[in-house]
Amino acid sequence: MNDEYVFPQMNRESYKPIYIQVSELIIDYAKKNKLGPGDLLPSENLLISKLEVSRNTVRLAVERLAKMGFLKKVRGQGTFLTRKRRPSLDLDATQGFEGSLKSLGLTVENKIVEKRLLDNDPPWTAGLVPVNSDRLMLIRRLKTSLGRILALEDRILPEHVLARYSDDELKEENICPYLLERYPDTELARFKYYFSTYHTSKTVSDLLETKEGASFLQRAGEYYNSNDECFMVGRHIFIAADIKVCYEIEKKDDFWALS
């Protein structure tokens, strides 16, 4: 244990659940102390004492990181790091689009441009698994940073799920994962992305302030909970002159997996 590490206070007014804040702190601890696979992480009792949180909160945080493959618990010995953290930016479900840019020092602002009940499935959902609900709502947000348009975001969720959040929350916060992870039925267990070229319609081109028919990158996604129910589909249309998509495949035991 590094005695010089300063444990921050939990922000109990934040939109992030406390257990997610604890899990992020554990990751930060590993990064700051340059830990590698097999190194010991802070104990449950130490985190409870330093952070003034409940045992259940710490266990939820540890369980979350264990599912991510970041650590493992060994009975009677402690909690250990299982893989090295990369110094480069990880665009993963723990951060989302806004969180990833925040890591680079950029703040993303959201403007809600549409929020309505759906009568029919939008064309861009063709080929995606249907959301597990009869009454669906679309929320569309325009994402900007430093006055520059970055992307257009569409998400389709059950009506009762969107009703859990105020318009201020939906405007200011990262919908996935932070808002959704407050509830077990929308806690992300796995997701699937589809990348394709998107030729903008007049409505979208007007929002993105570009000419109709311009080509951008569309990332459509399906989002599943621990019961393997698809609770949301969504897409981002990214504004960029040049885009690179990188995958890393790692062999785990006797099979290959996307890292």
C-alpha cells in the first residue's frame, strides 16, 4: 500500500452512483502507483475506512471491476490487479463518449433536439435487435465542445426508463453508462457496435450544419442487461474528416477475445 496516495472524498451530489466512483478510484490508484498484473489493490476494510462508504458499496465496486476483467479476489489473500492499464485512452463502456473526451480535457455539452414517443422504428434501426418494450421513446441530442459540433446522438429506450430522469439530467449527463447504471434493469452487461457510412438526410444535415448527403461515420449499438435483454438501441453520427477504428484481439485461455 502506498502511504502517499491521497484518497479523495466521494461526491455524494454527483450523478454517478457511489460504487462507480469507488471503482474509478481503484483504477486511479492502480494507474498512479504503476501497478501490474498480480499486484495487490487496496483492501475492502481500507476503502471503507478512507472513503467512509458501506461494505456493500465497496463490494459492488469490486464486482464491477471483476466483471470488466480488471481485478480478481483471492479468498484469504486480497484483491489483485489482473491486467496492465494502458497509458493511452480507452474508449470503453466505463466512460462513454463524453467520459472519453473528458479524459482528454474536453467538456461535451448536450442539446436535446427531440424527445418523443415512437409510432414506427426509424430506418437506421434496421438489422438491430428490438428493444424489449412495447412503448418506446426516442431522445436525440446534439453534442458540442468549445462551440464545435462533434456528433449527433439518437437513443431509443422504453418510455418508463426515460421517465426516471429529468430533462436537466438528460441534457447534462452521459446517458450510457452513468444514468442507466443507477438501475439494475438498465445496468450494462454487454453491448454490440455496428460501424457504417452514413449519408445525411436533410434533417440531420441541418442539425450538423453540413450539406445534405454528406458522408459521416455512424456507430449503431445494442445494449443488454444481465438478463440478456436489449434495453436500448442507439447511434452516434460522428463529425470527423478522418476516422480510425482500432480493434485489439487477445488470446484468453483457449479462445480469442476482443480486448
